[in-house]
Amino acid sequence: MRDYLDLLKTADTDAILAKRADTATRLAQPKKGFLRFREPYEALRHLRARFTDFSTDAITIGRADELGETDLCLVREAMRSFMPWRKGPFEVFGVAIDAEWQSWRKWNRLLPVLPDLTGKVVADIGCNNGYYMFRMLEHRPRCVIGLEPFLQHYYCFKTLRRMAGADELFIELMGVEDIPLFPYCFDVVFLMGIIYHRISPVEMLREIRAAMRPGGV
């Protein structure tokens, strides 16, 4: 799938495309704050993993024996560039990446009540580096769209997603305040670690509800 917008007939497509264009123009600037994350992303654009496993606590993208030493050094350097890693763990071409939050613990608590994601259009608001999005792939969603306002996590996810060949996953450099751009779009919405940061949690929940399709959760 080239663009998830093909699936979202009720989304404010014009506004989303305009925000993408503005983001692309801004990130193309040769500013140090952009380059520190854009350059690692670009440095690994030639790498594609032959092996992936999204079903275990540590998301695995590639094995060490898939790469030569030169590319392994590039991977190590790029992964360090995205520190600190808030969510994880990951293992990328044999490089073990720990994280401040052991995100598998929350995921394992969710599993007993996880709605059926098969064929569903899913949103992960505040997706960070996409740990939970990768874990969702085992459950065969149609696509998962992450909204993440922080550049570090945005580029980290894009790097991991491309190496993993996870074409069902997408990210926008957006925050929860952009959810009104997606009316009646999602079957399932994940909102984890966000609500208590909002000035008006009730208003935010109303906006989330308005972004759900009938019967959404």
C-alpha cells in the first residue's frame, strides 16, 4: 500500500497533504536539529532485513549474519543516534537495543482485552518509535497509522519500518491535536500514555470518538 489515505474516504485529505508538504519543506532544511536524525535515516536507506519477528518481547529486524561489518557499523552508529530509546526493546541486525520503558510489559497486559485487529484500520496516537505498531502486525491489521510529534521518534520509526519492510505501518509528524483531520476513519484507536498530559482529557476523548468508525473501539 503506497498511501493509507486511499482507505480513508472521510479524512480531510487536502489538509493532511498540505501538512505533509509543509513538513517535507521544513525537514529539508540543513539545520542541525533536523540533520542529527535525518542523516542516520538516510544512511541506512539501502538496508532491508530478510528476517523479522514481531511476536516476541524484543522486536527483531534482521540478523547479524545478513550484513557485512561495514553495514553493521552503520547500523550501530545510526541506532545510537536515536538515543535515548523510550520504548523497546529491539534487536536490529543483531544489535540489541534496550529502552527506558520495557514496553512488552504493557503490551502483555493489553493482550487479554485486545480487540480483533484483523483487517482493521488502526491509529496509534503518540506512537513514539512504533514499538506497539510493530507488535500489532502479528494480528494482521489492514494498516496502522501512527501520529508522533517528536522528530527523534519520527525518524527512528521511519528507519525501522523501512528496514523491516513493514508496508502496513505509516507515520505522520502530527500530534493528538491533529486527530480532527480523521473523522470516522479508524476501527481501533490506541491512546497510551497521553491522556493525563492533556488540559482537557474529556474534550480529547470526544475528538477520539469522532475519529472512530461506527462500532470502533
